[in-house]
Amino acid sequence: MADTPYATSSDYDAMLPYWEMVETILDGANAMRKAGEKYLPRFPNETQENYDYRRKNAKFTNIFRDLVEGLASKPFAKQVDFVEGSASKRVKDLGEDIDGAGNHVHVFAGDVFFNGIASAIDWILVDHTPVPQGATLADEKAMGARPYWVRIPAIRMLWVESAMIAGKEAFTYAVIYEPTKVREGFEEKTKKRVRILIRDKQEDGSYAAARYEVWEEASKGGTWVMIEHGPISIGVIALVPFLTGRRKEGSWQVLPPMKDAAFLQIEHFQQETNLKSAKELTAFPMLTGNGITPPIDENGNAVMAPIGPSVVLYAPPGTDGGQHGEWKFIEPTAASLKFLAEEVDKTEQQLRELGRQPLTAQTGNLTVVTTAFAAQKGNSAVQAWALNLKDCIEQALAFTCMWLKDPSEPEVSIYTDFDVETDSIDGMRVVLDMNKEGLVSREATITEAKRRNILSPEYDEEKDLDLILADLPDDEAEITVALPPVTAD
């Protein structure tokens, strides 16, 4: 594909197997079964018919997705929002529908965070509604033209290059795969389309203002044609990467933090499927006829013996007057099945530990300290990723302000205080004791209770204090009795 706009970079080619694996895992059981021998190898000497049966009935428990969902949900226990006074009203209004599809910044950030954890990198493109050349602000407003965000999955970012421009790394080339579904008559077709963002390098070593090209495949497997092109008015490529993995120096390859967990999920899938297959093959009693000649059908094949209620099996004596035959059930031992089941459980436990999640079940072999340490590791990892996400969202907002010619510098707040979740109740008791000793104020105590999610974020301290005072008795003497006695030192 090197002679087409659909060509991919060496960085993309190196990351693609992992992204395909993760995409298949997240898509669930049907996708894993459809992948066939890629993730479920065929046994030596296994017939195609037997393999197809095993593959179509493969068992798949999606622990990997559960782990990523658990990690990705932590920063969104509280709403991602603008820091007070940092953003203009226009930017705040856009934040309510940041992608033009009705999604708040909070929702959009959640999608980026989830996919960034799973794939190690995810992208935000800050684009703008096309407007005719020379259009005024009034014209743009009448058209409803506005900047909007587009999430670009890692697997659709075919090529990306960056360079140091004015002392800062900036993107100079990006190829984004944008497959488009169209209806032709009563048939739906998918057309291959790519968007190329370019900053041409000039003879003096500087880079020109950004421009874009849109290419479409004219015929399947045939030529490509440019269907759209033009300048990018803000002069830069408004592309923002969100990384959870460590970037390899000098490239856009990333070391995925969940790679080991993804491979272990494949191992778990194979073990579960093999255990299910072994159960079907060995866990049912088999009928055997010893010393009995099977009846033959008209084609010369042995007739299968019927089994079940209202069935009588005869074992007549041999024609030579010898001993009669007999019917018996053979029931295989369950020792091997027990071993396989234990191996599946061990793999699941390892997978959850790799996902940096404290085990919520089957924790008999884990001490309280071990479980708490696992939770702390998970929290610290997600905290680092959440801080990266904060930078990513603020950079995308900076590009948004460039499109709007808005001088504000928006900041967002993202919840990162996960550590309080592990000792919320015990820690709160310490705070209450400090309040009783007069070491912290009532206001500080309430703030801490909100931080630990013991009180609702909407709790109104002043309103509640009015209610407390309203409940006190009116008589001054009763008030004195109701209040705690004051002792002199």
C-alpha cells in the first residue's frame, strides 16, 4: 500500500497486532470465536469439523474489559468540569456539547480514558465546521459553524510524524482512516477514506502552515482520488495524543500498560474453552456392550444403541451357547477436570492482579495488606493517567480557543483522590476525633466528609446549619441544658 494514501507507518505496523488483539477482546465472545485459529489454535490431528464445533461453542469470560472498565471509571466518580473563572462563557457552552453529538466534556473524556487504557494511546482531533472562504463571524454564527472534537481510535491513526517547532514538539503529518458508510439504492456500502493533515517542510527548515487533504478509494482495490483539500486556518495540526503507555524514544510506538493482561486474557480464553471441551468429551458416562455383536443397518453400518427411559437393552447368549454379553456404563474420573478448573481459576486471579485491581472474590489466599497494596498500585497508576488526561483535555481546549479566537486559558478539574476510598470510614473517624479535640473546624470536617463521599457533593452546609438551629428548643434554659457543659482548666 506504499503507493496509496492508505499507506501505514512502521510505528503503526509494530503496534497493530496489539491493537487488533485488544479490539477483538473488547468486542466480546463472538469476535473471539470469529478470529478462529488466531487466538484459539487447533489441536494436532484435530479435524476441521471438530475444530469448528469447538470454536463456535468456545467459552469466553471478558475479564480484561471488566478490568479496564474498573480502572477507567475511577476519575469519573465526580464530573470533569471547568475550573471556576478559567474559561469564557462561549467555551463553557461548547463544553456541554463538545463533539457536536450532544456529549459533555465529562462523557467525551471518559471514552478517551477507557480506550487510552486499553490501547495505550488514544487521540483527539479538534476540527471546525467547514465555512466558505471570506465568511464573517456573523456568517459562521448563522451557519452554526463551530469547533468540535473527534475521538480518533489508535487503530485508525495510520501514520503520525512530529518535529520540534519553535522549541516545542508539534505534529507535521498525520493520516487518519475515516471509513464512510453510504447507501446506494437499497444497499449499504463502506467506502475507504483517509484524511491527511500536513505541514510542509520548507527549504530553510521551517514548516509551513497546516493544510489538509481528503482521499477516497475510487474503486475497490483500485485508484484513489482527492475529493477535498484546503488550508487549516489556525495554521497548526490540532491533534492531541492521550498516552497511558511509555512512548519509545524517537517514535510513536507505545509500551501498553495492559499488554500482559491482554495476553493472559487470551490464555484464559483458551483454558476455558479447553475445559468446556474436555467436559463435553469426558464428563458423561459412556455405554459399552461387552460380548455383544451390534446390529447392522441396510448400509452395513453398526446401529447406535438407544439410551434413555422406556428403553430395554438385551444381551442374549452367544449363538455357540457361550456366555451372554453385558451392558455397562464407563464413567471417567474427574481428577483431570478438577486440575483444569483450578488452572482456569489461577489464571483469572493472575489476570485480576495484573489489572491492578483488588480481588473482590476468592481472596482467601490474600492478606488484608496484600489486597490494600494491590488497590494502592491501581490507584497510583490511574492517578498518573488521570493527570495525563487533564493535560490532554486542556490542550484540546487550547486548540478550541484558537479556532474561536478566544483569549481565555481553560483549565479542568479531574478527580484523582482515589486513596481515600480504601480507608474512607476509618479515616473519617480520625477526622471526627480531631474535630472533638478542637484540632479541626466543623467546616473542615464537612469538607473531608464530602471528599470521602460520605456526604453528597450537593450537601449545603449553611442550609443544614439553619435546620440544626431550628431544631433547638426556644427556651433559653433548655438551650443551656442542650449544649455540652463547658469545663474550666
